[in-house]
Amino acid sequence: MTYSPEAIAQLEHSKEFARLHQKFHQFNPLKVLRVDQFEIRHSNVLAWLLDPNENHQLGSFFVKKLLSRLVTRTENEDKLEGFDFLSYLYASFSDAEVNREVKTETNRYIDLLVVVPSQRLVFVIENKFHAGESHGQLEDYLTYARSYFGEYTIIPIFLTLTSDSPSYPDYWIVDYHDVLEIITLHLELHRDAISDNVYEFLMYYTAILQEELVQDEEAIQLALDVYQVNQAAIDVLYLSQHHVYRKQPRYHQLFQQVDGFTNSHQEALKRIYEKKKQTIDYIFKMGSNVLREAFLSFVQIEKIPQESYKAHVQAPSFILPEWVDFVETIGEPEQGYWLGHGLIIWFERTWDERLKVNIEVGPIPFEERLKLLTALEFQGISFRTSAKLEGKKYTKIHTQTTEVLDWANKQEILEGMERLYHDPDINSTFKKIALAVETMEKEADEQIESVGSDAYSVAGKISRGAFLKFVESHGILEDHYRIQARNAAFLIPTFRELESTYGVAREKWWWHNSTFTFWFERLKDDRLKLILELGPLQPEYRLAITERLETLGISFSKQSKQPTARYTRIFSKSKVVTNWDEEEVIYEEMERLFSDPKNQDILNKIETLKNPMQSENH
């Protein structure tokens, strides 16, 4: 994209840019002092909070809450054996000594070293607010602590913005979300006992943490809108001040243009950038985020519907569309959990520059959560046994990484996402999830039987031979069915006959544009699913059908009766197929799904639509 000076003027007149700039420039004295920009200054604040004898009036509140948070984090469960947390619960930490920048034998500096002599306890805290980890530093810090405090209990802590995993496994994990939560809790509980100046300071500090940690959806959307319209101006303002990007091929042409500017032009760009640095930085970071852009291409390729994904900048997430069917069985999670579903998949960039995919069971009701985790265990998915305790909310059941050499290359990240999504291991997990949920539905009070992993296969095409046998057995004419890669659709004569009364679809729908349609679908988790759907008829005819079927006991949502409604699913049921190579097995499952009593009852009621008087007098 070619830059012109007029692009800067257009940016200056952008209402969205002005609104975003105003958001970032509310008064905060800590920003004036640039506390938010430097890791060392966050360490200073932490040292102040951790010292029970400081003038913050928290006493030991912060250090005790930090200790309890360490114990309750799922990532630290493997470190709890032999650790007597209860002995510290009501102990005094009044003699805690907080040391900053402690020099080790190898001339490295520990960010924070907290010694509690009365409890013979030492915290070694490595604070990574934005910076990355240096090779060998964590091991060095722990070696130093052990040499000087050999008889103490040593708790090494890796503190980051977003729970990054440390390279050295002995470290406990905690993040700034926890810090924010502890401070906020203290402000809520003890407002009356806190002096006004301390309260104001902590409020300003939490505002900085919230800006870093809490995704402001309005700010993100403003940034995306501004970048889409003003990409040339944002790119040249940001990149002209960040020459490290010269190494990236996609910016080669832009830097050639920047190098051709006069000195006065370059100086003018610098002044504009410095005046609105934070806003420009944020827009560039959000708008040009390659992980998000790669994810948007990923969901388009994989045909994941918009309601089933969220293109978050740092952790884009999605669910398999077929998981929506699981809600009745596994329940709904606590409000605010990801996409509002009890299972979630997300991509992230790891601390060691790899692309990672995660699958997690979220905070669904305990009874259903316990059943699901137990069923997953029987399917061969392993996790910590403590995940099944009441009160636990989040359990990762699959993680996998792949290498990404160039994080500025959207295509390379997209290829990494595709590799992870189509890997046999994750497809095996998808299938195990489906089997576990199916077991919950069918065998709630019976022992769950495991299925051998060698039965799993990567999701592929639907069985053509099985479907042809199905349509032949039901006398379905050749022009009444179509077979595609992963689905096979068909009509029964009633659907065509209804066209004389209710017309055909008002827009292109399958190949037939009829009133209703059936289709079998092979899902990614290797379930075979049968679906019956009402199509996009003219609004008055759709409404007539839904109202008449409602009188017969078939329920419809309010949305289904809106004039804009297009597709309404009336019946769906699925069954896991453990071996898609067995044509006869798949055919039998098709017959079972189609013969399901609920499906046949619905078909009988649809049959009455051919005679409006009959349906009205039913």
C-alpha cells in the first residue's frame, strides 16, 4: 500500500481515531511517570505490595493471597505434593524481607527475593511484564536461592502477563491477572480502612493492569476500523520509528519509500508519532496482527460459522459447530466463558515462538463436568485427577504445538493452524469427545467402556456405497438425492408434494429448492448425523408451516418465525462410527437414525400438511 501525505490528514480527521486516542489519554499519574512502560517499575510496585511493613496498609494480605493463588492454579498442581499450605494459612508474615535486584554468582539479578525467616520460606520471583526469558536465568536464580537458603522452603515464581510457561519446570506459574484480582479484592474489602492517597494510587495502578490485560472490545473494534481505512498512514507512522521491521520482506517497499523522504518530512512524521504514540502503537498491533488475520482465513477455509468463533488478537478461539448439539448433555458454562460453550479450542503463540492449539473443558455444572471428565478418561484422555474435584473449573484435554519460523508471515501461520487442526491426534481427541458425550447420553448409570485408539481415523468422506444402499432401500429417485464429499442429502416424496401448497425456496437451497430436506453428514469427530431442515420459503408460507406444526406439538424458536428466517432445524441426531471403512455398518446406522421414533413422529406430522384441514382438525 502506497503512502501519501494526504493519508495523515485523513487519519487526523477520523472520528474513530479521535475516540480511541481519547480512551488512551485519560489522566493517570503513573503513565505520566511511565511506570506502565518499564518492567523494573512494576517490580518496584510489587516489592512495595509484598512488604507487610510498607505504608500501603495491606499488611500481609498481598503475600498471603499470592501464596493461595499459587496453590489453586491448575498449572501448579504437580508441585503441591509435600507442600503444607495450611500451615501458612494463618501464620504471621510480618517479618517478611523484600529484596530487589539480588545479584547471583553469575552476575545476573533476581527481580524479587522475599524471605520470611519465621516461616523458613523464600519466594524467588522472576517478573516478565513484557520481556522474554533469557537462557539459563531461571535455573541460575534457583541455584543461588538453594545455596543461600538450603534449609528453607523455596518457591520459585514465574510471573508474566498471560501465564507463559517457564523453560525451567521447577517454577510455579502466576500472572498479572492474579495480581490485579488480589489488589481489586483488597480495595473492595477494605476501602474504609485505606487512606485516600493509597487508594488512589492502587486505583491508578489497577487501571494500567486492566489496560494491559482486559480486552476492551470497543477499543479493539475501533482499532480495526481505523486500520482498515487508514492502513497506509498507520504503517508509515509506526514503521518509520521502528527500524527493526526492516528485516521483514512485507515491509520492504514501505521502507524504500520512507528512505526517500526528505529530512523535514521524516522529522514531521516523528513529531506526529511521538504525540500520539500509544494510540498508533495500539492500532498497528491490533490491525496488523498476523495471528488474527491467519485465523480469519482459517475459519473461512474450514467453513466455521461466525457464531462458532471469535477472532481474538492473542487467543483466537472456536468450537466445532457440531458441539452445539452437546449443550443438553453437558450443560452450559458459567457466564463469560469464551463462546458460551462448555468446550473450547484456541490457538496461541507460545513463549518459545511456537503455535499452540488447546482444547479445554470449561466451568460447566459440576455433576455434568464430572461425568464428562470420567467419560473422557475411559476414552483414553488423560489429565490430573484433581480436575475432577468440585470447585475445579478448567481442564485442558489436548495441547499440541507446531513450528512457525516467521511470525510476520500470515501464510506460514495459517499453514501451522491447518497442520494442527488436521493432525491425527486432535482428530482422535475430537472423536473421543463425541464418544464420551454419547456415552453420557446413553449409559448414564452404566460403566463406560473404552475404545481402542487404533479404531480412530482422520475425518474424511461420507460413505457413498452406504448411502446408495439407503436410498435404494427407501425407493428414493435419482433426482431426489445428491452426494457430496462429507454429506449426502435426499428428499422424500412428501417434501415435493408440499410445494403445490407452500411454494419453493425463495433463494437457492441445495439443488432442489424444495420445502424440507434431509441430509446425512460426516462430522469432524467421526459422528454420522442425520438432519431434517425447513428451508427458506416465502415468509408467509414458512409461518403457516411452523404455526401448524406447533399445534401438533413441534416447538419452534421465535427467530424461526421471523420474516427474515431462512433455515430451521427440526430434527437432528448423531452416532459415532468407529470404523468408516465398514460400508454395511454405516448403512445400518443410517437406517437406525432415519427410523428414530422422534424423526418418524415428525414426518407423520409433516405428512398432515398436505391436507391443511386435517392438520387444523388434528
